[in-house]
Amino acid sequence: MKVVKFGGSSLANAQQILKVLDIVKHDADRRIVVVSAPGKRHDKDTKVTDLLIGLADSVLAGREYAGELEAVVQRYAEIQKDLGLGSDIVQQIREDLEARIASRSSKKAQFMDTMKASGEDNNAKIIAQVFNQQGVKARYVNPKEAGMLLSDDFGNAQVLPESLDRLASLKEVTEIAIFPGFFGYTKQGEVATFPRGGSDITGAILAAAVKADVYENFTDVDSVYAVDPRIKPDAPAISLLTYREMRELAYAGFGVFHDEAIIPAVHANVPICIKNTNRPDAPGTLIVPERKYTHGEITGIASASGFSAISLSKYMMNRELGFGRRLLQILEEEGLSFEHCPTGIDDMSVILQSAPFTHEKEEHVLNRIKTELGVDDVTIEHGLALIMIVGEGMRYAVGVAAKASGALADAGVNLEMINQGSSEISIMFGVKDVDRKHAVRSLAQALLRKS
């Protein structure tokens, strides 16, 4: 049995949906199909999820929203018309959206999740209908009825352990199961979503629950590449990755697969295959528990913008019991999660996402650190990017960091920080965001094998 997930670009219009139908028809093992909301039809288009967020924002703000509601409905109407489906499905979608708006929760985050989730939910209903119209027996599966239970961290939910046992019954479904990605339900029956890109997570959870032979994730690229092709167009494709490598690379900017989707697959030992909806015969990239590697080999280089660094110093910090714990507790109480935490004897830096910082939040956090920890100095720097060099072959390899640092120096890129993971399969560099792309190209030239 295979669980198959199709992303938004694979479902953006009727033509793409028919490709999906053909892919599923040509492999009898593809029994569970996880779908995203319709994505962009062209570069200047807007994803349905973004249309829904705009609609929800208008409802919450008390603005007129009829035009935004109509924009969402018309995206589905275009798909319905081009697929030759009855117009009743569009009316059902309109009524569904109106009902979601009418049942607006007092919790803004929960209401936003309810609206966002409609993108996947309604698309799954359309896709189930077109499968049946084309002679492929399929049925829409409601995540609530199937048992997709999530935590009530709206917009950032996690699957509850008992979900896997409930979802295991999907392997008994005789038709093709069309399952909407990205969302589930709390124990209180409220809609909750994973982070953006969370349909990958849904697919991984279902693959783990039914103990699938493989989890196929279809997107709009042939494979995972060693470097973002938008930065380095001639980047080599990667045919084989380990779970650890993919998680590090996805976390650090490889948008082809969500880093949190690795976890369910790891626990269930389910291989993942990244494939292209537009070229389904291409072999793609296979992600497995272990692989053979060459000593010193670099698998990929990922990068991401939008980070800040809180840097503080205090004489004899290393002798002060609980200092690090108290610092991280302040961040926890302020609703801030950290990404990395390089330390020295009298110095410590904490790398965080920049997005949560307002001017008021920044001043408040810095004041708490000064007052409660009695530091000698504390500053915050914005506009940072993280670059991650990843590879199983880096374990015990001598000189990788030196070679990377040398490449950055030769390129005139100043290093803000460096941190190596305890697994030794990754090294993180912090640079100014303006230097990110130049730094990635320089590292790729110096570290990646030439094909």
C-alpha cells in the first residue's frame, strides 16, 4: 500500500487534477490520496489558502467580505466547470464557507484555522467526485470521522498519539480514500491546522498509521536538489537521502518537504519518495533510514532568512547554576521558541525567528534579561540568515568547517556565528541576510562534488 500526497501546484486547476487521477489509476497500490488546497495557476496567481486567510481577516475585522468570498468560490467553480462536474458542488462549497463564517468562534486563531482548512476539505470533495465520474471508485474521508485528533495549538497543532490507532482503519477502505491534508480536530471537536505546508504532515501520519510500504509526496520538481535551484540553477539532484539529512535540510529552507513530516515516517520506518506530478516517471528522491555514503561527502546546502540573535555576556556565567535555564524560561514565558544556542564561557547567543518581534516585545524581552539575569551586556541583531551544510558523510570528517569558512572568507562573507549539531551531520553558519545567496553559491562551489 502507498499513501500519496499531492501539493497545491499539483491541484491548481482541472488539467493538473486529471494528471493526479492518471497517476493514481496507473498504480493499484496507491490507495490513500492526501490533497492540498488549489495552489497557484501561474506566477502572479494567489493560492486558495491565501485567499481564505484574506477572507478570514476581513470577517474578523468586521469589513465587507462578499468579494473575497466570491473569489474563493470562483476558484472552485472554474475547476468544476473545466472538469465537467455538476454545479451543485460549487453551491455546496459556498454554503460550507458561509456556515464556517456564521459559526465564527470567539477564538480568533481557531476561526482562522476553520477557514483555512476549508481549502483542503472542499478540494478533497471535488477530487473524490471527479475520480468517481472517471470510473475510479473513490470516497472523501472526513478527518474527524477517521480520527485525526490534534492538539489545540491552533495554526501549529500536533497529532495526538491515539490518532494512529484510529487512522489505521483506513487500510480497510476498499475505494480510493481521498483525505484532505493540513487539518484535523481537537478533542473538543474544533478544527485545528498544522503549520503551513502541513499536508505533508498529514500524509506522513497516514502512512505511519496504515504502515504503508512507501509515502509518495508529489510536487512540482523532479527531485530534491543539493542547493535551491533558484540560487544555483545547475544544482545536482539528490537520488537518496536519510531521514536525518532531509529533516535538517527541510528545517533550514528546503521547501519541497515539511521538516515535521519526517517524524511520523521515522517512527514507523516508512520510506518517503519525492516525485513530480508533471513527470511521474522520473525516479525522484528516496528518503530512507540509512544509506551508504562517502567519507567527507556533503549532501546539500540549505538556507533560510528571517532570524534574529539575542547576544548577552556576563562575567563568570559558566559558574552560575541554572543561567541557561532561566534565560530560556524567559523566552518561553514570552512565547518565543529558539532555533540555536551557541555559547562560550562568559557569552551566550540565542537564535530565534524574527517574525514574533515587535518593537515593544523586543524592549520587554531585553529588559527582562537585564533585570532578571543581571547580565553585563545584551543586544539583539536582526536581518540574519542561517545556512546549513548537511551530510551523513560529514561524520568524523576533518576539515569541513575549515573548508567552508575559507570559502566564505574568499567570497568576502563575514561569519556572524557557527554551530555544529551534536549528530555531526550538519554545520550551521549565521550570516547577514544580504549575503545569503552569495554565501550559498560560494559554499556549493567549494563543497559539492562536481557531476
